[in-house]
Amino acid sequence: MTHAGCGNHCGGYGYNSSGKYSSGWSGNCGDGGRPNAAWYLMCGACRAKHLKQT
């Protein structure tokens, strides 16, 4: 999934390599999600926006 992210703190949330949205992460919304990363970080606001679009 391509996600540019808002660049703000992810609030501790992100998707792991299995696609599960979970807490315990550290970084900014949009980190990861590249071909060499098996995870990506997404804040709650961006996740809600994405879920509405799908």
C-alpha cells in the first residue's frame, strides 16, 4: 500500500509485516512502506481517512 503519510508522529501506531494495525511503534506517519520495509507507520487520522476511501 502506498501512503505518503502526514509526517506527524504516528501516535505509536502502524502496520506490521502481516498487515495488522497495532501499537508500540515509534516514528512518523508515513515511515516505512517502501519495498525494503515490511512495515509502515500510520497515525489514527490518516488511517481513518484511508478506511473511508476504501
